[in-house]
Amino acid sequence: MPLALLLVARAQLMGLLPPVLQAVDLELLVGLAGELQKRGIATLASAALVRAARSEPIDDAALAEALRATIAAVAASPHPEGEWRAARELLDDDLLARLVGVSSSSLRRYAKGDRKTPDDAAWRLHLVVQVLAALSGSYNGYGVRRWFLRPRSTLGGATPADVLERGEPEDEVRRVVALAEALLGPLGAG
């Protein structure tokens, strides 16, 4: 269930689920859908996820489609209030500040909630969290940090950190996310 694992990893790094779970099962997905709906994130997609998870018998194709739709909606919904903590746990503040395009002192203020995270920084943080969600199952903390700093041929020899720091063009930034998600294997099946 790579799609379910990706959705759960993103939700954990967004602060919507606890960092440690006993199992990823249909009950967890239904609970996550409820949490998303409560926060106004992916409301339609998560409702479809609940229907698919509760269908008897389970329709694997409908569940996979609902997972894809929920992942897409979550990908379009930054949640900096929950994302700063997890990102700071996996990356040091200097690297995270570089990736998000803010100073380290601003990062600390945003993370504490002393100041509202600006939309541009929230979006960049959200992209970093998407990458972290994909990497978290493949690397430990050290490996995650190193992943951002290694040149990649698919990025024209640039490092993921360089691409994210520039933030443009958007298709290049999306390639960084896709590069990390490639570690999860094919996401076509549920």
C-alpha cells in the first residue's frame, strides 16, 4: 500500500498524526480522513477515502483513487503550524532556513508561532515536508540531510537544496519532490 504509506507519512510530518503508529490500516485512514476534514484539508477527497475504506467488499481501485485524490489535495494544502516541528527534527535550522528561503531567526519565530508564517515560506516548507515524507522511510536523519546536499544528474548536476533554495522554475522544484518519491517505488497501485 505505497499510496497509504505516502499519505500517512505526509500527515505525520504535517502534525496531523502522531509520529509513531502501531499500524497503517483502514481504520487509521478513516481516522486521518476525519482529521483532514476537521481542519478543512482535502474535505471532498477524504470523504471519498472514508467511503472507499468502509465499502464492503473493499474495492481496491476505488481505494487507490481516493488515496491519490487525498494525496493530491494534501499536497496543495500547506499546514505550517504542524510542519515546522517535524521539519526541524529532521533538518538542522540552517539547512531548513535555506530550503524555505527565510533567516534562521525568522524560522524560529515562525516555528514557535510568534509570527505567522508568510504564504511563500509556508508553501516552500510544505514542499520540503513532502520530500521529507518520501525520504523518511528510506533514510535516517543523517541520510535525509545528506540527500538534500548531493548533486543529482536528474537535476542537471544541481543538489536538491540548490533547486529548492532557488524555488524556480516550479517544474524543477516538482522534480525534486518526484525524485524523493521515486524511492517509494511505483505509486500506481494502492
